[in-house]
Amino acid sequence: MTIDTLPAPAHTALVSAFTAPKGFGDQTLRDRRQDAIELTGGIPDPSVLPARELAEATARVLATPGLPALQYSRTEGIPALREWIAEREGVPVSRIFVTNGGFHGLALAIQTTVERGGLVAVDNPIFPLFLRGLELSAGEFLPVPVGREGLDVDHLEQLLRGGARPAALYTVPDFHNPTQGSLPLEARRALVRLAEQYGFVVFADNPYRELRFAGATAEEEPFNHSDRVIHVNTFTKTLGPGLRLGWLVLPEWLVPDVVALRSRQDSHSSTFTQAIVAELLASDPGLFDATLTRARALYRDRARTLATSLEREAPGTFEVEVPEGGLFLWPRLRDDAIDADRLADDASAEGVEYQRGSFFPSGPGTDAARHLRLSFGNTTEEQLSEAAARLARAVQRQS
């Protein structure tokens, strides 16, 4: 099932159909130049991943008498890892549930809270992978605009007052993918109040939260203090995607349902991987934050280099805003005469690949198709400057 074949919504006056993204679900890889510069995925740079420390932690885990890391473990996750996460999140350990990465956590959230065919409010535009997860429940979706300050909570409230009754709401609150907006503290509080008032569950998908390299971090996180929020996070962007390790901060009332569902699937995440990460984090209490400090500095410099290079190479072509964190830029084409899809094809011919804005499903009221999502996570500053020059040549092809 694809986006454009989802069941017709019962709430036709409320639910707007997303535009099917170009290339969504297409697994065919195009021929690319051998020297192509890839700005497509939210991939962390290997230089800021703690490879040596992970290797040392692995050796210690394998030297443990009885090799408990090679045995079965609890469905919720091993205690040492859950305790570390709980302390960092500021919640009781009973609310922490270890998953195989962020998307696995979202799938569990959908399957335990959304009845088949249920309505889910979602970001507009939205990260497409979530809609694939929603297909598991044949769910319908209610787009809510996302801007520079994240989800438009006022718009959501209008929809709710108008009769919309979603079972859940999905949003990326920090450095939204793709728009890079972040939800301010008061808007988070308002969203929680709406969830509690109207009885829906918020899926707060937060893989980029730790990658803030500018601005201030809110001292309070309302999402961790409401029984209507499932807070989703992952080590993917900080310790490495290949670990396939994430977690949920669950409301207490939902813990038994998630445990029951997981015990009927794959039982639990890899005991071995959990043990390695727990050992890594416990052996040096400052290592995780030191890793983040290096990563934030690197991504800050790369974001600024890419933004300044775009303006230097193609002055006036893009409206560019450097985000306060994350792994992407979301520049907008200023000139409506430029064909955004043709630009992506011409850029590919010039040797730079990126995710066109039309890839991200969007409903009325957004201009996602006029944007480019450019990743800078695992690309050097020299390559980013060259990518901007190639993109400028692609723009010139339409002049």
C-alpha cells in the first residue's frame, strides 16, 4: 500500500490528502557519477562516533564471567541501560523501553494506540517513513502545518474544536525533518494540554534532540511528564545507526501493552548490543556528552559552510536559514521560474545528489516542493563547498 492508495478517509471535511512524494517507495537506484557528492541522508560522521571506546567496551563485555551478554534478557531491556536512559530523561526506569532504533519504537507506538483505520494527526510536510509505519494499521492521516517553530499547535487546536478526533499525533519536535523547525517550550506545553483534553497520544519523535549546536536547550521537557505522550529517541545519530538501538519513554499505563506486544514479536533487543552500550556509558560518565560536544561543533561548522557556499556560488537563488541543530538545511528556491524537479535532475548530472522537497508528503498550505533538503552530516567542508558550486551550475542550466 502506498500513500495514494490509503483508504478514503471518513472525515473528508477534515482530512487533506498528501501529495505523493516523487520516488517514494521506488527502490530503483539511478546511475550516478562516480564522483557524486551525496547530501541525501541523515548520516552521522564516522569521525565523531566513539569507535575505539565501543571496541574497548565490547572486549570488557566479552570478558565478563558467564557471558551474560550472549544470553536472553528482559523484554523491556537490560537494567543497566534502562537506568542510564531513565536518569538522562528524568523519569522512573519503569517507563523506559529499549527498542531496535527509532522507527521500531514508532511502530510499537502505532500498534498499541491506533485502532485499525484510526485517524492520526501528522506533520505537514512529514518524514515519509512514518506513513509507511502507519500503513500497519491502515490509518488515516490529518495533516497539521509545520513551520519555523515546528508544529502549528494553534492550527491543531482549531481542527480539534472543529470536530477532528485523532487517536494520536506524530511530530518531530526538535530540528524537524525536513523543515528543521523546533517546537518552543510553551507550544510543547500547549500540545500536551490538548492531548490531555482531547484524549489523543503524542508520538514525539526526537532523533536529533542531542545535536543542538546553537541556541539554548529548554530545561524542562513537558513530553516526559504527561501520560499522553510517547517520547521516541535513539542512539542512531549519536553513537551510530548500525547499533540499531533506541528507546521509548512510555506512560505508565501503556507499559504493559508494549511489553505484551514485543514479547509476541522478537522478544527483546540484542542483549549483546545493549550490554556494550551500557558498558560504554557506565565506564566513562562523561563520554556521551564529550561525544556530543565534538559532533555539535563539527555539524555547526558544516551547516554554516554549506549555507555560505550556496550564497557565494548562487547568490540570491536560495532562501537559506542555518538551523540551531540537526543534520540538514532546508533552502527554498526564491525564483518560481526554476523547475525544482528539473533542478534535482540537473544537479545529479553535475554530480550532487540531495532529497528534493517533493519527496516529503505534504498537503495544502505548504511549499515543500520548492525546497531542497541538503544533508551535511558525513560530508567534509571541502565537499560541501564543491557541492554548492555544482548546484549553482545546475541552476544556470535553466537560465
